[in-house]
Amino acid sequence: MEIRRFGPGHRRAEGPPGTKGVAGALLLSDERGVVTEVAFGPYAMIQPHANEANTALFVVISGGGYVQVGDERARVNHGEAVLWPPGILHGAYTDGTEMRAIIVEFAGTDEPAVVDATATEAQAHGGATKATGALAERQRTRDEYDSHEGEPW
């Protein structure tokens, strides 16, 4: 058994040129693809870029932020995933919040059919479905708390 560690203490600066405030840990890299855990600090960004040779799935596991695919931008929250097709500009950023994600890069450009087939199979068995979402409401910090409102939490 091999245990791969990631998270705080196991990350390094990660991303294509222009990336800022993002650290990551490589979990797997072989002929099938690459799996990376990434952590975005507040106001962090993976600069929009295109990968000609692969499809990627950006899976938000905590927090939230924004993603871009081509000219389209959308808010994402934990529990949501975005498909980054090959040859299309894509990126992600935060606006004062933090976000953690797993990026799964599939080898080859024909992988969307595999991803779609997996999703269809999961739906047939009561699993994952395509969803829309929004960022969770930002929690106030103690500095933003008005003491006239009663107990802080």
C-alpha cells in the first residue's frame, strides 16, 4: 500500500506561468494522466491557459471561487466540478475567499466521452448529477462583527 500525502506542509508553488497564490501537491502522474491537489489563497489565480493535449476535470473540494472556460466565467463552490476541454482557454481564481480543488488531467484529447459515460452511469445508479450552484455566504470575521447585534456565533 502506498499512501500519498497532500495538504498543508506537502504543497509547493503550482501552476502555469502567471499563476499566483496557488500551491499544489502532485498525487499521481503516469501515462493515464495527472492528479493534483491545489489550494488557492485569497485573490489567487491560475492564469487562463490552454492544454492542447488533454482534458481536465477541476473538482472543488472546499471553499469556492470562479472558473473560466473560453469566454464564459462562473462561480463554483465545494461539491462542484468543471470540465476543461483541450485547446480551450481555462483558468480559476478567488476573490478574497480560499478554495481547494483536485485537478484530474486525462491523457489524450478524446477523454470527454469517458467522463460523460461515467456521469451517465453514475446518474443511472442514483449517483452524481449535473448541478448549478453558488458560493456559500461569506462568514463575517470578528473584526466585522457589530457588538450591538448580540452574540457573535
